[in-house]
Amino acid sequence: MDEELLGEFLTESNENLDSIEQQLMNLETNPDDAELLDSIFRAIHTVKGSCGFLNLTNLERVAHAGENLLSRIRSLKFLVNEDIVSLLLECADAIKQLLEGLADTGQEPNLDHSDLIGRLQVCERFVMGEDVAQGEAPEKSGEAELVEPLAWLVGFEDAVIHALIQAEMLTAADIISAGFAKLKGIEPLTSADALKILGVAKGHVDKPSVETDKTEQAAQQGQVSVEEEPTPASAKADKNEQVAEVKAEVAKPSSPPPAAKKAVAGNDSPAAQQAKRPAASNASVRVDVGLLDELMNQVGELVLTRNSLMQMISASGSMEFMRVGRDVDQITEQLQEQLLRTRMQPIQTIWSSVPRIVRDIGKQLDKKIKVIMEGEDTELDRTILNALKDPLTHIIRNSCDHGIEPHHIRVQQKKPVEGTLHLSAIQESGFILITISDDGGGIDADIIKEKALKMGSLTEEQAAVISPKAALQLIFNAGLSTAEKVTNFSGRGVGMDVVRTEIERVGGSVDIDSTLGRGTSLKIRIPLTLAIISAMVVGCKNQRFAIPQMSVRELLSAPDSSEEWRLIAGQPFYRLRGKLLPILRLKEALLFAEDEKPSGSIVVADIGDRTFGILVDQIFGAEEIVVKPLGVHFQHLNFYGGSTILGDGVVIPIFDCNGLASMVKLSTEAEVAKDYNQGNEEGDLGEQQHALIFMQGEQRFVIPMTLVERLECLEATRIEKTASGEVLQYRGEVIRVLRWGDLLGIGSGIDDPTAQMYCLILSDGGKRMCLQVDQVIDIVEVSFDIKRPSDNPLFLGTTVIQDIATEVVDVFEVVQQADPNWFAQPNDMKKRKILFVEDAQFFRHLVIPVLESMNFSIKTASDGVKACEILNSYQPDLILTDIEMPNMNGYQLAQWISEQPNLQGIPVVALTAQNEIDDESLFSDVISKLDSQELAEHLTKILQRFDIISEQEIGGTNHAITFG
Amino acid sequence: MSGPRILIVEDSTMVRITVKRTLLSVDFAVEEAKDGQEGLDKALQSEQPFDLILTDLNMPNMDGLTMIQKLRETEAYADTPIVMLTTESGEDKKSMGHNSGISAWLVKPFQPDSLIETVGGMLF
């Protein structure tokens, strides 16, 4: 036994008992002094409580019996007499005796107090008014008829007792026969409650048999379950009938004894209340929140120290240390967990005001709204709860005010007149998902778009491409309120932006979804706690960073050899289960390095409305980290959310995934990815080309990707001025910079030297040029259908892209103007024609830009049958075909072509992902579906072989699209 | 007079403390033993047989399975629920079969809640 603990226990118990004698005697003279009684009860209770911990069974039994008696006296306001005080004094003596023995030997003396215990129990039942046929019991008190079911269940909350009574479990036997599974299913009982109750019930059932042995007068033979609530009448009745009768009486709600009825009905019975209150007040302590915060800080430090200790231990390799370390590790974890729990409060604490808010608004606006809440016992850190309160209120007001329609409209739309506001909270791993939905009118994405356009937070171009869901998210932008009228409750144009800011401030994210006419729902994801979070530690260029686990959806290993990498206009994508995932190269984003082949590991981050990948060098694993604020010098960096100290003492930054996402222009890229992912499956793309849309000031331009090698986002200072004009150092070359604004004569509009500039790197024939533009909007597939020719030689004319008139840049003219010698080599050969047969849209998207860059005129077909149709009236210079296709596959197509007299001599090249193909003889050549670079090189060789292009031209086809 | 009495046989202090705390929290009486031999002695010497025994598998002096076998031979513990605390995977469980005398398994590390569930399910 723990010496120190024992010493403390002895000191404390003796202190408690010292006063008990005097108090008991005082009680004898003042039997109605409730305070005195309380104090005596507490002293014995404390002793009993500590016994349990120290495994002092004898002591515990004595103290327990004494405590039960005292608790009974207290709850029934029984006025003690001389005899009872004597018995209690005897009990105190026995406890002292046991304590003395314990102090002397360090062991619990083996003394038999069963006689005393028996007498205490008999007395307890006497106090309860049972007819105990024993001389010890003097005259009956008038209050002795007071009975309550389950009175022996001490220390449980009223709600628990009520639930049991409601479930008609009125005796220990009822409870035991119900069993664990049934009991724990009763609200609000936890499994632990159920087990505890069953344990007590078992002890309670066992008790009479012990009594039978030791105090024969007390209980009857053959009695399996003793009821606590016999009435004097039943006590006089036949012994065998007694149990049945009492049971029947209690179970029948029609005729319970008056006092029992009171107890069942509940709360106003002072006796019932008193019986339970002391235990409840002893079970909880009020603690200053500041103290808890301080404790939390210290546990935070402990966690950090533990982390370093664990690292040192694992470095030492000592098994012994490791075992101790493991224990420290686990204890720290438990400590942290439990301390976190002390800071947790159910979300109910902030939800409880919701019905009132809703009712008030409803009344004022004459709307009927019912509130349904689910998961209100979900617990959250109190700091987070506090932060959530205002945003939540705002959202709810919005829902009631703008969401749920007025009466007459609901009737018109055949909706139930009463609107519903649904709040739910569920815990997912490490975070809480709160959903607030209403069945109101929903939000019109178009109205939001309009507003955003007016406000200038959305450009026309963006508005054209933005998805309805993405448009809805704009509601979180400052100054957007869709309410037509400003009402008292909401709609003043501030609010939703504050909602988002508040939620993001505590590391959460918010997402809105709405169906017009059906309702709106807001999803808030919020971490369980702020102070200590689980994070993924990743490495990039010998530095480590933490990514909050909450945002991490999955981890991928993505070596550069992976076939899933795609590079579209300089932006890497990773094909994950058929979808393109935009990738943020951490190395590039943090300006460590650039232009490396993407490789390493991808952390797939999910920030509510979108998903993106973070490419890192290494993933070290998950670690519990303590979030420390960043120094003021770094706080403007919105992609960092804080810092932490790792086990080895190194301070590392924690990423804020919301910030990371906004740092790179992911939205544009995401649109591209979406385009690729969801684009229509209609096979024939005709003469479509990839083109890049950009803005200069307010004007919108489109430039074919033909000469665009890469899209770079550079700092303005990278452009240097020389005597012959502006230049840019790019990949070891000095290349000429053209500013589109200057070419148009409207100025570049960039004064801020730190600003980022979009530069299109144009490349042809091994020459490069840089075209600086204001803003890159999107990459789209278009057919340049010129609606109106232009007078300006820089433009081919005006076309309509996504319903917006856009000037088409004549890139050749631009280059020619800047450098008349650019196309010195005659390049007047007519465009070579190619038929590209491929069923997978994805590969079509991948290959077409390569072919475009090689200056092919392209026709596409989505299978062999369509290819045959096209070939009936079209004679290409080269046919490039996939093997596996529906309707007619590549072999069949090649076979068919070989049988057509007019198609003889046209090389048929197979493009396949398979390593080997069955019949190579049908094809002129076979190219594997690798990256575009290889494809370009391979095609060039084939074209040369078949004399379709000449040597001189080869230069021009190189590096059309390069992997960075 | 008291509720159920539980014996925990386990050589890791950590696990013993965890189990003990959990069971004390529901007012159960808990006795501890550090290995199979001590567990066997405590179980047999106890005035009243324990209501439930929780035991580790691998322990010095006597392992959990041996202890269970010896306990099962006695009248007092022929039907007592015995829960094996184990880190072993499901495969090992199967290999030990139904004749081992084990009433239930609890895989370490476990949460207090699962201990409560297991014990509650076995006892009541």
C-alpha cells in the first residue's frame, strides 16, 4: 500500500473523527440541528470514500453502515434518541479502533464488526419505520411512515432515480432481473451508472442474507428481496404475503402510499431531495475557470515534455526506460484527456436559448417555427462554445427571418404552415459537426451573384463560371445580405462575414448549401478543443510543419514516377480515383524551390467546400501538439495558424489550411479540374482548342495555348530593365518581356513592386518570350468562332466564350511585332491533320493540348465507329488511336483502315496504357500513355519517320508543354 | 453488504490502475494480483469467491491460461466469469479455443467504457 497515501488518509480521518464524538453528543441534545447532522454525515462519508480507494474492506463496511444510517436519519428528518446516538458512537469507536490498528501495522486489523454492522442496519430500518421486532427500537416516530422507492440508491441524481421509477424498476430485484443491457438503455443512465446501480442492487439483495445469519430478528427466512417500503399494515400481515403486497402497492400507480407518491411525483418532497442532495453536492466542486486554464497550460507543457522524453527514451534504446516511458506516456494522455473533459460543456448550454429566440422572432413576424435539436449533449471546449454563441444566434435569426417564409407563402407552396429549424451536433473524429437547417425558401444563388457583382466582390467572368454552390459561399463575404428589407433581426448587410470570421478564428470552417424552395443548411465544422490538437507533422526541405488533423482527409504517396500526375498549364494535378486533385507544392509555395518534378507525399486536405492536395517531401506522422500563438511578426501570414514545439525541442509552424488554400489561386485551378472532371461526355470535340482567358484592366482576352509554354506567377521585381527593354531571367536565359497593357496602350497598371504578376511564357522554335498580363481567369476549351473581325492587328476578332464577348489575341502577330525575326524560318507549311480516336475524355484532354502545341489540326472521335464515319470524308496525315474502346476497338479500326484503298499509307499509331499489345503488326507504331513530353517527342519521331515533317520543323515542336 | 467483488490479475501496474479506477468509480470492490500464482492464491483464499476475474495472458510465474485452468477445476470458480485482457489479435483468440475457460476477451488498450460494458455484460 502506498505509505504516503495511507499517512494522509490517517491524518484526515483522525481529524474528522476527533470532532465526531462531541458532535454526536451535541446532536443528542439538539436532535433537530440539521447542520450538525450534515457535518457528522460528511465525516463518516469521507472515511468511507477513502476506504474504497485503499481497499480497506473492514473499515469500509463499518463506515458504510454508519453512513447509511446517518443518511437515512438525515433524509427522513428523524429525531435521534439516546440509543441511536450510542450506536453511532459505537460505530465511531470501531472506526477509530480500525484506524489505530492500521496506523500501527500498516495493515488493516482483522477485527469482526459484523455484529455492530448488523445493529446499524437494523437501526436504519427502524428509522425508516419498519416494524423491527426488537427491544432496541423505541416508540415509533410519526414520520416513520415516510417511504420512498429506491431510497437505498444513494448518490445518484434525481433524474436517474426518476428514470428507474418510470421504467417500473422499484426494487433491487427488479433492477437485477432487468440486467445490464436493459438498464444502460434507459435515458439518462450511462453504462457506468448502470453498472454502479446493479452493483449496489446486488449488494442490497445480498444484504438480508448476511443479516439473517448475524441478526436473526431482523429479516425473514426465504426472503429474496427486501422492500424498503413496508407499511405498518403490511408488516403485520403474513410474512410470505408481505413482499408481494408491498410490490403490488408500489407498482400500482393508483394506490401508492402517500409518501411514496410524493417521491415518485418528484421534486417537492423535501425528504426525497435531502436524501440525494448531499451526495450530489459532494460529487462536484466549483473551480475557477482561470485555474482550469492554467492547469491546461501546464498539462500542455507536460505533453511537450513527454514528447521530448519519449524521443530521448526511444533514442536510448533501453527497455527499462521504455517501459517507464510508456507509463508516463499513458498517464499523461489520461491526464490530458480528463483535464480536457473538465473543460467540456455540452452544446446544450448555448442551444438552450434557441427555442426562446425562435419563439420571440416567430411571434414578432407571425411565423410558426418549431425547433428540433439533436445531439445537444455533444460536448465542446468552453472556449469554443463561447466563440460559437454569437455566430449561432446570427445563423438562427437569419433562418427564422429570411429562411422560413411567411404564412401565406408556405400555404401557397403546400408546405406545412409550421416551419422547422433543425439543429444537430455530432462528433466525428476530433471535430464536431454542427448542422443548422431550415425548411424555408432557400437562397437564390443568382441573387447572390448579382449582389456580389454589384459589390465588386465578383467579376463578370467569375460570375459566368462559378457554380451555384460556390456562389452560395459568397454570402460569407462582407456586405452581402440578400434580404430585400432590413428587419430588426437580420439583414443589415453585416453578419455572415462575421459568422465565418468567428468560426475560422477557432479553427473551424463553415459551409452553406441551399435548395431554392426547399431550405438552407449550414454546416459548421469545429475542433473539439483548441489547446491541444492532433496534427500531421510533415517535412519539406529539411523543415517540419504541422497540419491540423481536422483538415486532413487522407495521405497519398506520390513519387514522380506515378502515372497519376498531370500538369495543366504549369499547375500540377494528381488524379485520385478518377478526379483531378489540385496540388499545392509546398516547396514552391514557400519559395524554397521551384520547377522540380512533383514528387513526395500528398496530404489531402478538406476545408469544407473544397479539397486540395499539399505536396510535401515527407510525412513524419501524427502527433499531439500544443498550439502556441505565433509571434506578432508572423501574424499577417494567414497560412500559418500558430506554432508548436516538437518532442526534440524544435519550434515548428502549424498550417492553417484555409489560408493555404487561399494562398494559391486554387479556385481557378479547381474550376479547371472540375471542367476536366465533369465535362460532357459527348465525344466529338471538333476543332476545339485550349485557350487561356485573361484580363487586362476591365477587358477580357483569350489567347490560344498554341505558343503558351507555361504560366508563371512572379514577383514584379523579377522583371529587370535593360537598355533594350524589359527582360526576365528565366531558366538560365534572358528573355524579352512584353507587357500586354503597353501593347494595348493602356499601361501595365502595376506600381507595387512586391505584387505578383502573371506571366505567360511563350515559346516557339526554342525561343521564349514573356507576356505579362493582369489577371489569369481560366483555361477553357473553345472553338474560335470569330463573331466580329477586329481592326487591330493584335486581335483575330471577337468571340463569345461562356456568354461573354472576348477578344481573341493573335499570338503570332504579337510575337511578330515584338520580334520580327521570331518566325524567321518559314513556317508556311500547311497544318498537318490528325485524327485522334480515344474514348476516355480524360486522355483526350491530356493529349489534345500536346497535339495542338505541335500545330496539328485535330479531329477527334470517341470510338472506332465514329472514326470510320469521319474517315469517309476526311483524310488525315496521321491517325492516333486508343486500343480499348467501346463499339469498335483499336485493332478493328486499324484492320478496317488497312482495307480502305483511299487510306493506304496513312500511319496508324496506337496510344495505349497497356504495356504489350496483342497485334502490333496492325499499327505503324505504338506509344504508351505516359506524360505529354514523351508523347510529343515520340510523335515527332514518328512524323519524321513517315516524312510528314522535315528536320527543320522539329525545333518548333519541342517543349510545347513541359512538366515543371 | 458490498456490491460485486472483482479480482484483477495483471503484471502491468498501468493496466491494474486503469482497471481499478474504473471499477472503483462504479463502487465495485477490487483486489489486485501481479501474476497468475498470486491471482490463484487470492482467488482461492477469499472468503467469498470473487464475482468476476480479469486476467492478463502473459505474466511471470504463472500465465493467465494456466491460472484459469486451475480455477476452473475448483467448485467455487467453475462458472465465474473470467475476462482475458489481451493485446493479441483475433487469430490468437481462436487458437485458444472454447475450452480455455475464458468467458470473454477485452483487447488492450481498452477504454474505461469498454471495460464497463464487458463487466456489465458478464455480471448482469
